Amino acid sequence: MSVFDVKQGSSPVILGFPHTGTDVPSAIWDRLNDNGRMLADTDWHIHHLYDGLLPDVTTVRATFHRYVIDANRDPEGASLYPGQNTTGLVPDTDFDGAAIWKYGEEPTEADIAARRVAFHAPYHAALAAEIERVKAIHGVAVLYDCHSIRSHIPFLFDGRLPDFNIGTDMGMTCHPAIEAATFDVATKAGGYTSILNGRFKGGWTTRHYGRPEAGVHAIQMELAQVTHLKAEMPPFDYDEAKADKLRIHLKEILTRIEACALTFSKQARGTR
């Protein structure tokens, strides 16, 4: 199977989708237990939610499931949030802390190393190549990493998660104008809640690629799934009415980010 899907565009904005894939090779599927086979921690329908919101945007999507290997984790296995509950490069548990592998079938270090080469590295090679391609066109590139998660997960966080969770590693991964534009739209979106650098401050992808001083900006958006799913439980159906309402605000966010990027592009090229 192809481990990633790329659609090239001419915009300075790139959308990353590391967690919407549901492909699991049969040899790995056979090792998952019944709980793991639910694939509950998928970022359900997120690539459909963003589809068509920004003309000529580039998209890079992992087709494999995060239980195969998590494309938004440090390939060396370092924790994103030391001291807090989280899941690893190849998760042992789901987001509720429950086992996902059959007893005795948990991935070994050799399994993890092989999956790193077969899945994680090709996805990031494709993403890095698109960042370089877009930057070569505009002198700047903005990676907007697209995510979603259930709004209530006691194993990971207390209470209800805000609807818009914006992560920039405390302002380190993008220009302040990009962060401000995104947060401004989110805070003004009627009926929604939002937070900047709360429980989710940007995953490995955002932190790894976000180098504003080099003309590459990265920002993560973690959406609470209650904003676009009929229910945050199987079968995790898409809610068209909820999604249509949400897409209005997501479109404005992406449009404003692109405007920032085009301004930076003119400045980088010394034009007015």
C-alpha cells in the first residue's frame, strides 16, 4: 500500500494529515486485540472537513493508522509531554489507557525500527519535500497540521477539551501574526471555545518543521470531535450540519494564514 497521499498546489500553505489514515497491514492487524481493531483514536474525517476550503493548497496525508506508527511522534521515541499521560511512537494503549495489542503480541523494538523505516520516514520525506517545493516558489511555507480528538478523555486531560486547540509550542514554531490570526478567528467563532497552547502545544511535526527564522512556519489545530461528528463513539459518523458550520471558521483561518504567508513572501523577495 502507499503510505502517504500528496496533492500539490500553488498556495504557500500546506495541510498535514498525520492521523486520518486507517490502513493497517494484515500482519499488524492480526496482532491487535478487539479494542485496538476499533481504531478509536483516528482523527475521523478530518481530511474531508478541510477539503476545498483553500484553493490550490498542498495536502500531505498519511494513509496508515497511528497504531501502526504515529507520524506525529519523535522518531527517536522522546515524549512530547514529559510527566503527562500520552501515547508513544507505536502506542501500547489507546487514549483511555486500555491495551490495544493481544497479550504477547506487543510491538518489539525491532518492529518499531522496521515501521519507522517503512511508514514514518516516507511520510516525513514527502512532507519535507513539499515544504521545500512550496518555499522555493514563495520564499516561505506555512504548515498547518490538522488534528482532532474526543472532547472527554480523562486519561489525557481533565474536563472537556475546548473546541479549537491551537499549538505553536508557546510561539516558537510560527510568526506571531500567524498565531494571532488563527486565535482571533477561533475566539470570535460564536458557539465555540478555544485555547492557545493549552493541553496540546503542537506535536512533533509542528515542533520539528516550524523554523520561522528560516521561512518555514508551522501551527497545529486540534479540533474537539464534538464539533463535527454525530457522536464521539463508533461508528464516528460525520455530521454534515455541524461540519458546514465549522468549515466557515476553518476557511477564514486558512485564508488569513495564507494572507500572512503572501505578505511574508513579498517581504522575502523585496517587493511591494
